[in-house]
Amino acid sequence: MLLSPQDMQAVWLSIKVATTATLVTAPFGFGIAYFFSFARMPGKYLLECLVNLPLVLPPVVVGYLLLLFFGQSGFAGPLLKFFDLRIIFTLTGAVIASAVVGFPLLVRAIRIGMDNIDIHYIQAARTLGAGRLDTLLTIILPLSGRAILAGMTLMFARSLGEFGATIILAGNIPGVTQTIPLAIYDYANTPDGDRMAMSLCLVSIALSFAVLLASEALARSFRKGSADAP
């Protein structure tokens, strides 16, 4: 399996996009999951549907909506033009596309962990005088550790495989926005490109498997730490 310099660049860009999208969205995912789990307000179900909408929409539709939003005539277009910023056909656009598509997976995983927290722990902390912030930092956050890790793993893996929204918003520019799925797409449409496409598929599988192994190892350490705690 030999990869060209352009392929190595696609691998690096995939890792960079997935890592950036995961790290940037993790705090927001935690906050949204906390709101969904513990807030009580009318119409919250509609907000949940809106957050989960990218899960059921075709990624191409998500990418097109982002293209309209960040376009010159879109809602964010004048603001981006004022600050001389570009989103479309840039690496930032690839990160945004991956973040939007993978965000629901992050939120759902964290929320499942929060929903499984024994409410008696929170009530005991409140009874002992802990405020909302203290309860969040000392009870909810530690007990949500494995769920956060699972959500970030899903987010990273989804970002590695993102294609539809990325190609619409960021394009398929070698060395700039071309990630592994986009490079595979190019090879699949190129005569005699099967070998290189298979090489990148194997790299993608290896990366995803390594992420899952690391996630499982960290989860085991969390479980061991919880078991050893007094």
C-alpha cells in the first residue's frame, strides 16, 4: 500500500478536520445535552427535533443549506464580507460541515449518559448546599465522563467519513479541502484508480479502528477508576 503525497495530505486533512470539529463542538454538545436532560420548558421537544434534524436529512441537503447560509446572499454572507472571512471552499467550511452533521450524535450520546445519572446524587448534593455549578462540576460532569468520551468518539468517526455536506460547502480541492472520502470518490471515478481507492479505504478503516480502541481503553480506565474509588 503506497500513498502519494496528495493522498497523505488527504489523510492529514481528514484527521485535522475530525479533530477540530470534535474539540470545538464538545463543550456545546455537553451544554445542549445538559439542557435537554435537566431543563424544563415548553417546546423543548421542538428544539430537540431541530438539533437531531441533520441525522435524518441527507448530508447533501445539509451542505446545500449551509452553502445558502454562508453564501454572499445568505444570512451570514454580509457579516463574513464585512470581516473579510471566507467559509465556502475552505478548510473551515469542511470543519463546519463535519461539525453540523456529527453534532447530533455527540449530543445524543452525552444525553444518554446524563439521563442515566441517579437523581438521588444530585438531590443529595443540593441538600448539602451545593449550587447548580458545583453540582454540574462535581456530580454531573464526572458521572458523564464515559458518555462524553463515547459522543466524541462517534463525532470523530462521523467526521472522518463525512462526504455529502463537505463536498457541497467546502468543495473537493486537493491539498485544501480534499479529505479521505473525497479522495476515494475521485479515484472511484478515475480509470485504474481502484488500487489507490482501496488503499485509502484501508487507511480510513485503520484510523477508525484505532479511535475505537483508544476510546475503549479510556472507558476501561474510567470504569476501573470508578471501581477503585472509595
